[in-house]
Amino acid sequence: MNNDVALEDVRFIKKITVGSTNPNLQATDAERDRQVSELNRCLNEVPRGRIIGRDVSFGVYSVGEHQVVMQATTYHVGFPRKPSWDE
């Protein structure tokens, strides 16, 4: 039995961002772990979601004499219905 969500069955989309492009709000390791755990929950718990899209954004910032590149990936996870465990 295949538990994947067919694209035409998607009725709810949850966006989950992993990382940050804002140098004033840098994601800590604990925050990134929480973001990845939320993504894993969406993909593994019932109702099981499916990644239907992904946006990658980045920012290049000058900090003193250095350039800093920050990246964030937003995953669009589709579900047949809104999960009851979603806040």
C-alpha cells in the first residue's frame, strides 16, 4: 500500500523554513534541529505529508571586512487534510 499523497489530493499545505537569511536572527543549532524535527514529523507521522515544492533563498552580508552568506530553505509539504497535531 502506497501512503504517498497524490498531488490532486492535497488540500492543506504547510510551509517549514530551515535556516535563516536574517543576520540579526541567526538560527542556532538547537533552532535548526527543531526546524528539521518539524519537517521530519510532517513527512513521517499520520497524515503523512509530501514535499511538493521548495524555495531556497540566500543573503550576502558584509560584516566588517568579511562577507557572510546565509541560506534558508522553505519546504512546502502537502497533506490530504490538516494534521490534528498542527498548532
